[in-house]
Amino acid sequence: MLRNRGNVKDARALRRRSPQDEVALISQIVRGDVTAFETLFRRYYPRLRRFLEQMTRRPQLVDEILNDTMLVVWRKAATFNQRSKVSTWIIGIALRRSLKAIERFDEAIDFDPDAAIAPVESGPEGQLLRHEMRARLGDALRSLSVEHRTVVELTYFEGYTYREIAEIVGCPVDTVKTRMFHARRRLKALLEARGEEAA
């Protein structure tokens, strides 16, 4: 129900794309190679943007957080120790930056990045149903705690494994599994309740 196969497929393809190449880019960045940094920035921009839009639900913050994240990558490239993938390291930085930014604001702006995408034509009823489901799912995701929303976003929209998520958020794998269990249960209850209200 939650899995956006296109995004997951793209995310997995990005992660499979030559990890040695990304480590080489980080090594070049350590030496001050601006071209290597621009290459890494272009490679991660769409993925980070999607992740931050889903995490923050604050479109006015996305570019600022994304740029802060990549500034940290530029400044701290020498601290990358290769105990994780480059993508895990960068997403971890983005997550920490987004959590700091969220703390400055009280309430999220209602934002659905998928709303701008035209649905596949299957008649007005199909479009309406997809729109309503997307809205209900967006509302349900926003009602989750940050910890629960993080594991859902990283799993279903970014395609990370529980072990990779544990590295990103800095907790044991079992904690990630527990958070996912509670997040799924909460989402199911919220979606069922909202479905009954809509009926």
C-alpha cells in the first residue's frame, strides 16, 4: 500500500551505482576538488530533495536544509570513515539537519509534493480516488512522531534496509524494527478511521 515502487527502484539504482566511485568523489572533495563536489551534489540533489520534502513537510525549508547538508559534506568530507556507504552518511547528515530545522517551527505546512504530478488518466473517478487516498496517507504520515515517520520515509520512499536506517538514525536495528511496527500499526488505524469518516 505504501510502497512507491518508482521511487524505491530509483533509490536502489542510485545506491548500487558504483560505491567506489562515490568514495573516490569524497576523497577528491577532501583535496578541495570543486568539480567532484558538484558531481556529488548533482547526483544527490533529487534524492535529498524528495527525502527532505517528505521529512519536513515544510517546502520553504527544503532548499536551506539541502544546502546545509551539502555544506557539511564539503566541510566534513575528511571525517567520512567508510564504515557505511556514502549515501548512508549523507542521508544521516540530512536527517540531523532536518530535525534541527523542524525544532525551530511549531506546525508543518500542508504540502504534498505528489500533488503536482498529473495522475494516470483512468477517468475522473480514478483520479479523485487517488487524490483522496494520497491526502489521507499524507495526513496519516504527518500525524506520526518524527521517529516513526523517519523509518517509514526511509523504508518505503528511499528504499533503505533496516540496518542502513539504523546507521542513519544512530540506533540499534531492533529499535528501527520496533518503530516500524508501531508506525505501521498507527498508520493502519488512522487510515481505517479516516476511511470510515469519508464513507
